[in-house]
Amino acid sequence: MCHKILNYHFMLSLLIQLFLWVTIINGQFIPGPRSGHTATLIGDKIYFIGGYNFSISPKESDVFYYDGNKLAWVEVNSQVSGQDADMPFQLGHTANIGGLKQDLIFFIGGGRFPIIYQLDTKTNKITSPIILGDFPSRDNLMFMSSVSSYEGKIYLFGGGKIETDIITLYSNHYIFNTKNLNWEDGSLVGAPPARYKHTATLVNEIIYYIGGIQINNSYVSYPSMSDIYRYSTISNTWSLEVVTLAPGNTPGRRLGHSAVLVEGKICIFGGSFNNSSPIESIAMLDTSTLEWSIPHFKNPRRPNMPTLPNLVYHTATLIDKRMLVAFGNDTDNPVNGYKGLNNNFYIFDFNNNEWYISTADELMNPSSNIPKLFSSSTSAGISSNRSAIIGSSVGIVLGVLVLIVGILIFVYYRRKKNQSKGDVGYLADDSNISYDKFSFSQRSTLYLSQPSMQCQFTPEQCISNINNLT
């Protein structure tokens, strides 16, 4: 009768594992924190690529997106694993929209310049296209700026090469045509001094370059926020404009900040100055009047919170006058000598100057008390779709439970029947069988544990090695 007992418990174990599997597959991917990544908006999806989390350097970059229609995080790596989807680890790179149909994302820079990778957002397949013509001579360009124009061209400027304690800055000006996959040279007449960790924002065919760190005649400094270089994509010419600062000579100088365009105004957020946070986390440059202003935001859910978050090496994405700030380093949170990683998301609503703190989980909840990033028309069907998914999941789980109960009842009466025939070979109870080893998670996470802060390289560390900053 021992073999009957073993068969009984083996069947029970299989049923329990089946139940756990049904529960697990209904889990949700949740991204982990990072800095030095990129975020690119195409349609109702925000694609996040690369970045660093202070743990052991991964062999490939993380690629995932936030689906604003389905309110879900989707991991691209696992979708197309083994189908040319692996892209080497990227940090301080650029990501821009391009292609004939403007449905490709091109990744340029980082530690593998001038190798280019492209993500087809229709298939989520990543490839390295064959580039025509001459290649740029640089082999390593990090934290350069980039913008993409409506003609399918990506304009790249500056960047740095990091080697141990030596940082070399460049004033490169490259133009990559995403339609014919060819490199072009941009004008350097009147261009800014060599710099990196700045931003570039396209406004009506004019690119505005703000902040960063520069080197001019062997003198390293943070550029003044009153000196704004502009580049015309039409005439291929540069100009230097002196803009008016806000009261108090604000905003302050910075690097590693973000910039988005909000109705003709460039909104910069975050950044770092001499390893400290700027006094003003957020500022806006009116491109019509060339005047800076400091907007004031209130937090309706936390009205007593006095200051905005201070981040560096994050990303900012504008959707319908709402800015989503993601990941980056929290300059107010030092951890083991480094700046701690930011786990939160921040939404800035320019419709009523309100800001909200959110999480990856809350961004998936259609009932959350935060502004919706995407239009209500696209999210109208979310509740019904999610209800259908939940109903289907619950139905499957309940079906499995009913099956388990039915089999247990059948086995119980079968045992009683056998015992009535004189079979006394069963154990008195099943208390010695433990299922404590079954453990599971209802969602996969990008990192199994908290990021380690033992790495020898961070973007902040590179800045601290330059001793003559002003």
C-alpha cells in the first residue's frame, strides 16, 4: 500500500504546483531602479532602455516599456529572447525616434560609439543595422545630447570619454540620417565648447543646449544658465543667446538634468552642481521671450511637503502637458558614499501646477488617485479589459481548486472503501508531509535584491574627480 500513498501525495504535489503556476503566470513585471537610462515615447508607450543600478554590470541592457493604454509594464527582453534581442549593457547613451515610418528607436553612444542599435516597436526586435558611408572616429562617447527632427535626422553634440580618473570632453557635432542610415557632419562654427551631461531640446527646427559641464582653454566649468547656445537645423548655423535669469539669478547651474518642451517653454528638472542639488529643482525657459521663470507646484496628496524631489541622471517624458519623471539618483539620499537610487515616479501636471509621487504599481492601477498620463479615450477600455483578465484568472484558479477538492474527495472515499476491506497499510495522518518549500512571487522583478552600492564607478564619482570646477 505504500505505493498508493506515494501516488496520492505525488498527485497532490502536482496539483499544488499547478495552482501555484496558474497564480504566477498572472503576475506582473515591475521594473527596478536605475540611472543613466533613456526614455522614448512612441504612441501610447514609453520605452526605457539601459541604465545602471550599482549592482554587478549586466551583460545586456534592460529593455521594457510602460503601456499607457493597458496600464502595464512590459519586459521586451523576455518577449524576444534569442531573436537578436540582446543589446550590450548601455549607460549614458541616447535614444531617438527615426526610420521611414517613425516607428524605430535608435540607440547611439555610451561605451560602444559609433555602433548603432535599433528597436522595431512593431516587433520589439533589436538589431544593429548596416551603416553606410564614413563612420565617426570616436570609439566612446557618453552623456552627449541628442534630438530627432521630423526629417528623420538625429543631431548629436558633445559627449565624454571616461577612462579611470580621466575624463575627456568633446565638441563633436554628428548628424545621423535614420532614413538612409548615413552619417553627416554638422557645423562647428560658433559651436559651444566641449561639454557633456547637458540637454538639447528642439523647438521649431531650433535646438537649445542647456547646462552640463564644459572645458574651454583647459578650464573646466559649469556653463552659465544665461548663456544658451542655439543651433538651426535648417541653416546649419550656431548662435549664442543671452537670456534673462529669474529673480535671485535663478535657475542655478547644473548637469545631469532633464528637459521637455511644454507649449513653447523648455522645462528643466533636477540635476547636480558640485555634487549638490540646485536650489531650484524646476525652471522654465520661454523660447519666445528668452526669459527664465521658476514655476510653483503644489502636492494635493501631501500639501505639507515643502520641496520637490532632487534627482540626477533620471528621465522626463511629456504626455499631454503632464511630465513623468522616472528613476535616476536621489541626491538627497546618500548611500555608502553614493547617491541612492530613486524608486518612485513623479508626475508634474502643467494644467494646474500640481505634482504627485507615484510608484510602478500605482501606475498600473486605473483607480489610483493620480492624473492619467494618457487620454481618457485610450484608457476607457482598460477597466473592462482588466476585469476580463481578472475574471478569466479567477475562473482558472477556481477551476483548479474545484478539481483539487474533487480529487481529494475521490481519494478520501477510495481510501475509506479500501480500509473497509481490511487494508490498514495507510499512515494514520499526513502531518509529516510538509509543503513549506513551495514559495512563489506574484510578480517578477528586475532585481532580486536591493542594488549593491559597492561598484567602483558612478556618474557622480566621475564629477568628484575633477578638482577645478567653479
